[in-house]
Amino acid sequence: MSAFAITAADEEKLRGLRRMKVVALGALLLAAVVYVVAFVAERNGVSWAGYFRAAGEAGMVGALADWFAVTALFRRPLGLPIPHTAIIPTRKNAIGRNLGDFVGTNFLSEDVVRTRLRALDISSRLGTWLSDYANARRVSAEVAVGIRSAVGLLDDEQVRMAVSDFLRKRAEEFPIAEPAGNLLGEVVSDRAHVPLIDLIASNLYDWLAANRERVVDVVERQAPGWSPKWADGMVAAKVHREAVKFAQDVRDDPLHPLRKSIDEALLQLSNDLRFDPDMQYKAEQAKIRMLDHPEVNRTLQTSGTVAKEMLLRALDDPTSDLRVRLVDSLVSIGRNLTDKPEMRDKVNGWIEDAAVHVVRNNRDEITALITDTVDKWDAEETSRKIEIQVGRDLQFIRLNGTLVGALAGLVIYTVSHAFLA
């Protein structure tokens, strides 16, 4: 077959391939720079630099390994006669006949995927691991670090305004009258308000008994100008004595008529709040006026900062209620996965369905790329044609190799220090 002409579409793909090669190379250089800087910083005593050094080092290894793998498909890397390189030009016919069917049958079969995942019983293993409080605490600690890092990035002013606006909006939307009426009715029915009335009556009696002169003075000043002074004094003293006796009766008599009147008034207010539209409207207006009060606004505006600080303190404290509840929840999930076959089977089914969905929706593209495209050209032209058509995508392998390698190195280093140190 004669050499094929490069079309305009091929030219565009070729430019994309070149751009992705530059990006992949840039990722390798970036990993190298991170490694060098972190290496120097670690030597100078910067404790956290080891994480970046491990990521940079593994990223370079992943980038170089995937560069060699991608390059060996089409040509000999650096022109060196390394065995089993330039695979497509030298083994084009075998690849075209066998590779697509092999991958589709042995790796991308739905039955194979389900059988393998079912044998692994991932949910049971996860449940057993999470059931251990030590493992649950480790997970909760890592979750807390992640949440704390995310929360730490939030601007305090934005948090303050967001929480303030949220609380005010929720307060404005929440109908206060009916719930307040229900609560008041339950309070009266349970006699929970009686201690408050007792306290008021006792304080009123104590005040009247200790302030005779003030009460007498007030009464005398209200007397008409023509009445004799001695008569005003007698009336004022009588009023004070009756007031003290009345307060004492209210204090000491649980069945005093005033107490019954207060109960009736509270019950009436409870009913009005629940059923009277006019009272409900007044309650809503009172709520709005309260929300507009400067002190309430200041309280709402500081609640976001307070909530953030409380959350950060709870995340940092392994004994906090939040951390303890998180650990208990993780252990509970683990035990449910271990002890409840129906839950375990359900989770395993979700995992299997997700994996099969991925295989089912991508198998044809993978096998078609390997079989249909490769079988169309001669060995010499196949390498060039395939590289133009799919080379840009293959460069993502180099890029992903750098990123995945860096992530794997970081995870291995972190796990080693967290669990093996």
C-alpha cells in the first residue's frame, strides 16, 4: 500500500499530539522541580517537605516509565535497539488479529468483572476493617484533616455573611406562631411554668416587704390634695399591708385565683397563637422586629465565625462529640456490613453494577481502536497512522502516569508514616 496522505483533520490531530507531548514533558519537568526543591527543603529540616519529595520522585518514575511504554509502541526509544520495542511496526498483524479479542474477552467481559468482584467481597473486607475502632479512628482523623483543610480555606467574612444570611432567611421563613402556641400549651399542661410563677411571686413579696416606704410614698403622692396627711398615711399603710398579704397568698397558695387566671391566660394565648390569624400575624411581626434589632443582627453576624471556630476545635479534638460520633458511625457501618448479609450484598451489587457499567460503555471503543484501525494499513504505515489518530490520547497516559505516580508516592509515604512509623 502506498503512503497515505495527511488530511486537514490529520494535521489538526498532529498538532494536538505535539501539544500534548509538550504538556506531558512539562509535567515531567514539574515533577523534577518539585523533587529538587523538596529534597533541598527536607535536608534543611522542613518536616512536611518529605511528602512533596515522595510525590515528585514517584511522579518522575511514573512519567519516564509511561514515556518509555508509549514510545515503544511506535519506535525504538532514543533509537536504541532494545528488544520488544517498536511493537506496532514489527508485530502489526498479530496485534490486529488477537489483541482486540483478547482484551474484550478476558478483561472487559461483564461475567469476568462480576465474578472477580464477587470473589473479592469488597464490602465484607471493608466492614471488617471499619469494625475495628483503631481503624475507624484513623479514618476519622484523616476525614477531620480533610474537612479542616477545606474549612481553613474559607474566608471568615464570607462564612460570617453566609451563615448570617442563612439563619435570618430560615428565621423569616419559619412560622413561629403555631409552634410557639403548641410549646406554650405543653408547658402549661405539664405545669412547667409553675416554678417561674413561684419565683416571681416570691420576689414580689420580698420586694414589697422590704420597700414599705417606697410603696407608701407612691400611694401618698397619688392622694388628692384636699385629704389630710394622716388619712393619706393610713390609706397608704393599708394598701401596703394588703399588697404584702396578697403577694404572700399568691406565693403560698398553689390554688390561688391569680395563679388560675394566669394559667387561663396562657392557655388562651396558646390557642390564639395556634388558631387566631390576627394573633399569628402579630407574632410574625414581632419576630421580624426582633430580627431587625441591632443586638440580634450582631448575634447572627457573629454566629458564622463562632460556628467555624467550634467546628475547627471539634475536628482537632479526638475526644470531641463530633469526632466520637464520626468514629461510632464508621464502626456502625462496618458492623452492619459484616453482620447484615442483605446490606453487604447490596453494597457489593452497587460496586459490581458500577464496574460493569464502565466496562459495557467503553469496551467497544477499546476493541475497535485496536482491531479495526490497525488492520487497515501496512506495518510501516500503521505506526504513523495510529500515532496521529490516538497519539494525543496516549500522551494522557504519560500525563496521568506523572499524576498517578505522584499521588501513589504521596499515599505510600503518608501511609508509611501514619501506620508503619
